[in-house]
Amino acid sequence: MPLIGLIPLLSIARVDADPISADLIKRITRTQDTDLVVSAQSLIARVQNGEKLLLIDIRSAPEYAALHIPGAINLSLHFIKTKPHLKSAPIVLVDQGLSSQRLSPACRELRNQGFDLRILDGGMHAWRSHGGPMAGDPVRQMAYDRLAPADFFLEKNDPGHIVCDASAAHSPASVQLMPYAIHLPLAGDPGDLTTQVANFKATHTRKGSFTVLVVNENGKGYPNFRSAFDRAGLKNVFYLDGGIKAYGEYLEGLSQSWRPRSERLVMFSPCGGCGEKE
């Protein structure tokens, strides 16, 4: 019988899922730099009064081309420091409208270099919600209230954000992955939904600027929720794409990526079908 050389195969495979680390689940509240932001209401009024301001849209060129504030210029954030002539006027940075904390370090650095710079609180989403003029494709406006799981992972830490679980039932997955979420089971006809959201607004929202991050079990049914939040007068609202299910899958993948590489490599023997030849 001929000798058969068996060569071990090294493959990367999904290991049995371990419990997701509490460090990934917990909410890490950070202090908001209120002196770095300007509200949409205030900025709209200043623009309407003819105040000399420079609006810099730091989103990608395709996003800017599709929809932007009239008069805003499109410039990447890291290019601003190479334009010393921009120090001649107050600057307001415009992005999609998520946490201003992401931009705070760069904003502080530019201020130290002599730029008079602030961030539009709520970005394009807040500008649209408060009736600011828009240029481009109105259909694209709907894209500004959806939040990818990776963005939600960061946004949950903003002290100005309230996480609302609108699932019909408060699931174990929600309790485990989002212990900080307020459960608001939205169900019934449009009138019922509006009443439920109005009660939520009266009980849980606070004075000043805040944003509501809405989730449910699977990311379906958001259009009905959106109408209810609009009727209740809540404008800065974002919706988690794929819901709690997608967020759980994201955290599982992130948890795996944090493991040492040696623990993510599994040794396999040759497949069972590769037997001896006669």
C-alpha cells in the first residue's frame, strides 16, 4: 500500500462565540465640548442675517455633490490647516450630523493654530430638520437618519444622545447589548404611536440639544416610527440599520478581532473524504 503524505491544513475559521466583553457593551460617557459647537437654529439665523461665515462641508465629494448647504465649500478636514487664508473669517464645519466629539480633537488643534472654528451641532441632519435651505437631490435627505452598527458603537457614548429601543418586546438581546437603552414599545395605529412618542419626549428628553438613537429587533418598521417622532416634534433622530440583531453581529465580529491572532487560527486535519487510494 502506498504511503500517503498527510499535510495539515491551516485555516482561519470562526471559533465558538464567547460572551461579548463588557468593555464593548458599556457606555463610556464623555464630556461634550459645548464651546466648540453652534446650533442649527443659531447658524440659520446668522446666515439669514448676512453674517460673514465660511461653511466648510468635510464630507466626501459625492455626498457633497448630492446634497449640501448652499454656499458651503467642500474641503477635507486635514486640508484646512494648509489654507492659512481661511483664518480671515469664522468657520463652521459641517458633516453628516453625528457626534461632534469625533471632530473635537481636530477642531481644538485648528483653533490652537489660529482658526476661528466651530462645529455645526447635528450637521446636515439638524440643518434640514430646522428648515435650512438645501441644494442637491432631496431624495438623499432620507439617508441622513440611518446609522450603521459601527457608527452606533461610537455614538452611544455621546452624553447628548438618548438610545430608545422601540421593539414590541424588551428582548434578552436588548438587555444584554444595550442596558442603557430606554424601552419604548411602539405599536398600534399612527395616533397611538404619536401619543407614545409624545409621552417619551415629556419623560425622557432634556432641555438643550439632544439626539435620539432608535433601535428595534431587526431594523424593520422605521418609516412608521419616523412619522411618529416627526409628529411629536423630535427632529434629531437616527435609526440603527439592521437593528439589535445587526449590532450584536457587529459586536461579535469586533470581539473576535480583539482576540490574539493565535486564538483565531484553528488547525484542521485533511477532510474526511480524502482517504487512501487503492
